[in-house]
Amino acid sequence: MQSLAARPVEDGHCRVCLQPDPVEADIDPAAIEETRTALRHQLEDAQRIQQADEEHLQTAQERSQQLSFAISSLRRELDARTRDAVAPRFDAIAEAGSRVAAL
């Protein structure tokens, strides 16, 4: 994270590691192409993995939405059944209380 602009470096050396820059005679075109090919394959693999992960994520999000809807539906049904079962009992208790108070 520090700037290397002011770092004293000999001509023909790497500003980061201070090693001599490679000369044309040291560069092997076959090795460079092999490295490029390997990196290209790694990139393609990473892109396939990313695509698969995105598909899994989308599937999981869709399933989550379906389950959220199912939960909401079940809660509404539970509330309706509870209301239908409990309300008559409260009405009966209120009527009994009114009859006792009237006596």
C-alpha cells in the first residue's frame, strides 16, 4: 500500500523486488505461451464455476421466495382457524358472565 515512486532503483531492475529485469535472451516464448494457456484455462474454469454458483444462487433465491409464500399462507390459515376456534368460546364466556351478572 506504499508508493514505490520514490524508491531508489537501479536501471534495468524491478521497482518492487529489485531484481534485474529479464533480458530478451532469457525470455522463452514457449514458456510464455504455456503460461498463457494455463492461465486461460484457469480463467475459463473460474468462469464456469462462477456461472454454476450464480445458477445455484438463483435457484436458492427462488426456493426461498416459494417457501416464504408458503409460510405466509400457512400463517394466514392458522390465524383463521384460531379465530374460528377461539372466538365462539370467548362469546360463550361473555354470555355466561352476562347471565351471572344479571342474577
